[in-house]
Amino acid sequence: MRKIAYPKGLANAFKLEVSCPFFLFIAYTLAMSALARLKAGRIFIALFIAFILIPLYQVASQSPSKGKAPKRLLIIESQSGEPYESTRLAMIEQLALLGYSEKAGSLSLRQYSLGNNIQLIKRVESMEGAAINGYDAIILNGTIAVQGAKSLWLGDRSKKFVYLTLTDPIGEGLLEAFGSYPSANFTGLAYPVPVAERLRAIQRFFPKARRIGFIYGDMPQSRSYLLWLEATLAQPEFKILSLLSRKIDFISGERGTLRMCQLAGEEAAGIEASVDIFLSPNDQMGINPEYPRALSAATKKPLIGLSLQEIEAHLGAVLAVYSDTKNSGRRAALMLGRLFEGTKLETIRPEQAAWDIAIDSGRARSLGLRIGPEYLPKLR
């Protein structure tokens, strides 16, 4: 079994390990024949075969599915839409680069959406039956999906869970601290941008802002995030800031989030005079495109959003401190690749999402917002 050494970045994405003794024997024979004749042209051809064609042949012939059954992957999402879709698509794309794809026959996919209803996890269990024990890994995309799976299968080592877009893995009891190994049969990537970074963005771009409006949905991840927000505001760095929060009752179903966004707009209009700026909640309501639309229609106060997409589409937020969902998807694929290769889940450390800032230049100008040159490349 021979390994091919490539530059580090490529080697991390493509782990090539193949065996082709017959091809090597033919190449060796040709090389020796050319050397025996001592003809420069033949020597060149032999070297070309040995150092160029053989590695290319190995790259082309390497495939996780070659002579093996396809890897089976189950995906359970909290609901359809963002941030789940972009994360999942990036993950599947990266898996294909690693050699695992449905088209190539090296990957078998099955997917469910819970419609933001945790009780539907039992329907998934019923529909899957004993087959759920045969998956090589199970992706849990979203907090509701994680909580549902945890209620049924926490500690069941026959199942390997990788979570995405999860707000609080520590609060969910899946992790003791970031940087530590998983304490259960769950690993993955946390979703939120550190709360302190969102508050620093407010202080950097809106130095006169003092009162923050925070309208959130009554969901587990929202309640966890509110606790983080209150704890962070208690730090000396943010002592001049205060929080005015309003809760929107949870409405289940794929369309329930849209109604929650409408109600959030009404709440925003009611507290507009009491706040200087609004901060989107880190939940399905806050990430929904209708949330910035509803708030921008109801109030003239600036909104700090959650996603790159809402800035690019000019949905209402003036800037977003956002998690890079595509980056998270690609990193999740690398975790899956390790599991598919036989790495034990308990040795794969959970990670935090990468984040960045994007600014809607038109809204920034209308508010008289002055952007330093270091942010110009991020203007959208």
C-alpha cells in the first residue's frame, strides 16, 4: 500500500491511498528497457511514466467506493431554509471532492426535515426502524434536530452524530468546553458568532448607541443566546450598553416562522422610541429573510443582522456579523470523511464556526455611517 505525498492543503482534502502493483510492474519494465538501450528519448519516456503517469493513474483510480459499499449518511434538519440549506449543500459538495457522492455511487443519502417540531423525531425513528443503526454517520442540522436526537439516542455508541448550526453545545450537555473532546456520541460545529464580537461591532460602527432592542423567539436556542447576551453585557467592556428584550411566542411548522417575523415587526414598532439599535436573535426567526424585512418596514432604527445573504440581498440590516455557513459545511464534510475512514468519533473535537462582517453600503451611507478602509473589501 503506497501513499502519495502532496502539498498539505491538498493532502488534507484528498487522502490518497491506493494499490496498483500490476501497473507499477509494467512501468518498471518499460523504464528498465529504456535504460538498457541508453537512448535519451527512451529514458525520458520511462521517467515520464514513473513520475507523472503513475501518480495521475493513482489519483484517477482512487475512490472510496472502489470495491466497497457506499457510505450511508442520514441528514435530519430542524426545518427547511437557512442557515441549514447553505451548510448542507457546502457539506455535500466537499464530500464529493473527498470522493463520496451519490453520482459516483460512493454515498447513499437520506434526509428529513422536522418542520421545527421536535416531536417529529419520533416519526423519523418509526420510519427508519432498525435501518437507523446502519448509517455510517448522522448529520443533525439545527438545535431542534439535535435535541430530538439527544432525547432518543444520547449515549448510543452505535450511532455517530455530527451536529451543525447548533447554538449551544455546552448548554445541551454535549460538550464540557470548546477545545475539549466530545463527552457523548455527538461532535460537530457550533453556529453562533461569539456574543462579544456582535457587541463590539455595535460599539465600533455605532459608538453613540446605548440601548439595544432584542426581539427573540421563544425557542431553546434563543433562550440560551439571551443568557449569553445578558452575561456578556455585564462585563466591564460593555457597561455603557443596555438591553430591552421582547419575546415572541413560538409557532411550530415551516410557515410558523413567517408569522413570528410579522409579530416581531409589530414589537419593534412598539419599542422603537426606547432603543437606539436592534440586534437580530440567533434563532430560526432571526435568520429568516422576513425578519429584517419586517423590522426595516416597522422601524427606522438600524439592525445588526445574522447572515451574509441578508446583506447581499439588501433585506434591511445595515451590517451583519455572520457565521460562515459554507465554511462550516466544508469542515463538517472533513469530519465525516474521518468517520468514514474509521476514525473514532470521540477523538474528533467539536469546533466553532468561522465568522466575518458584511456591510450594506447603501444603508450605511443613508445612516451617515463612516467605514474605515479595512472594511472596504467587505462592502456589499
